[in-house]
Amino acid sequence: MANDPNLYFVEMQEPGYDAAADLSAIRGGDRKALARAITRVENELTGYRELLHLLTPETGVPVTGFTGPPGAGKSTLINALVRHLRKAGKTVAVIAVDPTSPFNYGSLLGDRLRMQEHFNDEAVFIRSIATRGSLGGLSEKVIELVDLMRCAGFDHIIVETVGVGQSEVEIAGLADTTVVVLVPEAGDEIQTLKSGIMEIADVFVVNKADREGAETFANNLRKLAAHPRPDGWEVPVVKTTANADVGVQEVVDAIERHHTSSSMNAKRPYLLAEKAFRLIRRERMRGLTKAQLKEALEKELHAPRFNLYQFADQWVRRIARNDN
Amino acid sequence: MANDPNLYFVEMQEPGYDAAADLSAIRGGDRKALARAITRVENELTGYRELLHLLTPETGVPVTGFTGPPGAGKSTLINALVRHLRKAGKTVAVIAVDPTSPFNYGSLLGDRLRMQEHFNDEAVFIRSIATRGSLGGLSEKVIELVDLMRCAGFDHIIVETVGVGQSEVEIAGLADTTVVVLVPEAGDEIQTLKSGIMEIADVFVVNKADREGAETFANNLRKLAAHPRPDGWEVPVVKTTANADVGVQEVVDAIERHHTSSSMNAKRPYLLAEKAFRLIRRERMRGLTKAQLKEALEKELHAPRFNLYQFADQWVRRIARNDN
């Protein structure tokens, strides 16, 4: 099964990997090659850097990120969305990101099960990404994997963040189009949410809109979003009841409208700078683990004049010496 | 007023700053000196590094971090807690941390107002810290400021995180004792919360315990927390109704019990390693801004073969050359 991340693990340790040939296969629509390449990049196996260095910007393959508080119904909405896209004959890749957050809302088997109806559909590619602390941050991995998926010719790439927190918002914010999914109950908090959420959302969805207060909440959001942004985009507010398939096509339309808007070009340098910053930071810290620091600390911390800032500065100098 | 962060800003630009003398004054209980030093470290003004390099571990000044979802009543609980500590004749410092999260729950004036009853109490030192993107991360700043406050001889130091998300959990998790505040309604999510939350919490508080389901929820938490951790600490679950002052003294007792437990020593190397990692990472990225990357990107990204990973690697090499 093309979606099994472990199936090709062993053979990928072998030498003689040809990144250019692999990329050709992925570009040609070979889903098994894509699945293997994802595993390669995710686990940093032979040739993964070479593969990434060969990627060129694939235009016309926009990425949509979904975020929002737990219980907002993101997975149900995405499931319905995929159904609509499939009906329109479009191919879709879904990358489901489990958070690194200590407030880990878990692997949420339930959410994965809800996607099951698409699992045997060849035109829908679904992949879950979990955190790998030892290989650096989750958001850096998602950047790489999404870029890889861009080459595979899907009509839509969806990044689904599971859970809540800064890492999820960051990851969804790295998409070309970011959809923030809320529920009417969020109304109380929207005034305080205002500043931050307006910056990240390209589309607002008020899901579970059959609940009380949905219309008022949606109207309040519309007031907040009433003025076009500096990039000319006016953030739409769409009411949905995803589990009854109400409003879902409007979400598809709003996303596709953003994909083809001038906002995409305006966002691009900011997104790339953010991505570059994260990739550089990961490289700058590569090889240094907390376990290593703990071992070094345990020898020093009982000194009467132990100072954390001197300790940290010593390591900064030590790593810098190894850079060249 | 000692708590005004801007009052001493101008004079602190002057040369000839004597960090050792300043630290002596702070150790001697000079609250204005502490307030100035916080501003110095927060804004990285003259001598802030020297000051940090002089800090030595202050034993007996434990730090308690509070985290939990918005609406859990953290501020109300902390306010009540401070009242109890004051009644027992103890001095308290509260550092309120606003998140860097794009989901910024804002400056939450309401929360600050709730602390107002303590603002004119000389034995209660309150300071808000907002994010300063340009000076590196928020959690690194909090590490420095808390260490500085440890020298000022408070009986308790409380780190209050405002909002929800990874950064808040991270910051609260850097405290010696971490209190996770929940409400009965969180019951539905607790199974999925289980793995992550058990690792960070030293004390659970079920606030708004006059609401339906509080007893069941608290009992479920107790079952999860029933087995002592490897460090020997059994995580207590305390029910409170903070706005009616119910259960607050039990929270104080639970915190003080953890402060004097062997768990504190067991946690210390892990906490220090985490802090060192963050401080090192900030230094490794110092001087590199996203704006700088964006400027460089704008010149290159229109090339037909532009590749983000090659771009990032070039910068990694360039920064490394400047290290030595």
C-alpha cells in the first residue's frame, strides 16, 4: 500500500540512490516513489539532501493549511472538502501533522478513521507526520515534505494540523492559503484573538454553524475582516456544518479564489524567508542534543559558582570552532 | 512606581554600568534596582550580559509556572494564591508572560486588572513580559528574567502564562514546579491529553470545581496520576473554586510540598539542559533576521532554478564563516 511509511524503509539504506531519477518518477505521478521519498526525507536517509537540492518551485500546486482549536471539526471539514474536490475530478494530497506540543492531543485515531473513506482512492494521497525530536523540529520537516509533494502534480495539497498551539499555527501559517476553523462558542474569545488571528487567516470557517450564536459570531468575524488587507485580499467568512455537508463547496471556492489571487505572490517572499530561517536554524543546531548538554551540565552544576550563561556561551564558542 | 518598565529606560543607555554593584543592590532587596535590571535584560541594554554572567544559583527560591487552556481561570487562581502567600507573610514575584503565538490572546487587560489588588503591595512584585521578536524568543528572555528574580530574595516566584499553546507550555515547563490548571469541561479531552500533560504537570488544579462533572473529572485525573513518577513524586489533583477562595490553600500546600521534595533535584539537570539549549540556539541565530533573508530572497527567487534548500545551505555556510 502506497501510504505505508515503513514498507520501503530497509531498501532505502542502500547506496547508489539516484535522486534525479527518483524525482523524475515522482514528477511522472509514481505514488509509490513519492511515498518512499517522503520516508527518505522524513528519516533523513541516504540522498535526502540531494533530492531536496533538486527541487524547483512548482507553480500551480498551492498548499492549504488548516488550523483551529480542538473540537472545531477540522478533520470532518477536510474529509468533506476532499469529497468535493474528488467529485470535481481533482487529485488531493493530505498531510496530517501531529504536534510536538507537550499538550499533545495525541495521534487522534478517531480523526484518522474519519479520513478512511478516502484511503483506497488512488487520487487521494494521505500521509501522517509525527514528531521526530532528534531530527530537529516538526515544522522544518513539514516544509521539506510539502515541497516534495508539490512536485507530484496534485491539484490540491492540504496540511492538516491536529491539536492546538503555536507549532500548529506556525505550520498552517507556512501554507500558501491558511484556513482558520472556529466554532460559534469561540465568540467570547474573538476580541482577544483578534490581533493574532487576523494575520494568519486567509479564510475563516465557522463550523458547526447549526449551533446557537453562529450567525452573530460569523457577523462579528466579518466586521473584523471587512477591510481588505494590504495585499488586496478580503478575508472571507464561511459558515459550514461539515458533518451535514453544508457550506463545504463555499470553502472550496474561497480557497481556490485565494490560490489564484495576487495575495499569493505578495505572501511568497515572507513565507520563503520564514522557511529559510527555520531551515538555517535547524542546521545551526544540528548535532547538539539536550542529552549531550545534560551530561556536560551534570559535571559542572555542583560547582559553587556555576553559571548557566557562561556555560551556554562556552558551548556557543565550541560549536563555532567546529563550523569551519 | 517600581513596576514601571519605561521609567529608567533613558538613563540605562549610559556607559560605566557596574553590574556587580547592581546585583548587590538587587540581592539587598532594592526593588527599584530589580525593576531597572529587568528592563536592562529585557531590552539587552548596556551590561546585561555581564549581569547575567554574575548570577549564581540561588537555592531556596523556587519558581512555579502556571499553564492551562484559556478560560481555566489561571489569573484568578494566581491572584487568590498571592493573597494566601501574603497572609502567611511571604513575599511574591509574579511574571506574567504574553505569548509569541500568532494565536495571541493579547495583553488581556482584564487579567492584569484582576491582579490590581496587589499592585500597591510592596511585598508583591508584578511584571509583564511581552514578546520581542527581534531579540530572539520569548522563552529565552523568561529564562534570563526568572534567574535574575531569583537573586532578589522572594519567597515565591510565579510565572503566569497568558493564553494557550506550545510556547506557554514550554515556558511553564521550565519552572521548578509546574501547575496545570484545567476546568471540568476539559474532561472530554483528557484521554487524548494524557500522554503530554502527565509529563509537564507537577500539580493538577481542577478550577471552577463548583461546575458539573468536577468530581468525576478530578477522579479521572487522580487515576491517571495515581502512580508515582520515576522521581518519586505523586502528582496531586486539587479542586478549587478560585473566585470563591475555595481550595486555594491546598494549592499553596501542594506547591510548597513539591518545592521541598526530591523531585526538584531530579528535574534540575533536565531543566538546565533545556535552558542551555535554548540560550545556545538563540546565540547561534543572533544577527540573522527574517527581514534580511527576505531581502536576499527577493533577488533570487525569480531565477528559474531557485531552490530554497540550496539558499538556506548557502546562508548556513556564510554565517559559519563569520563565527570565527
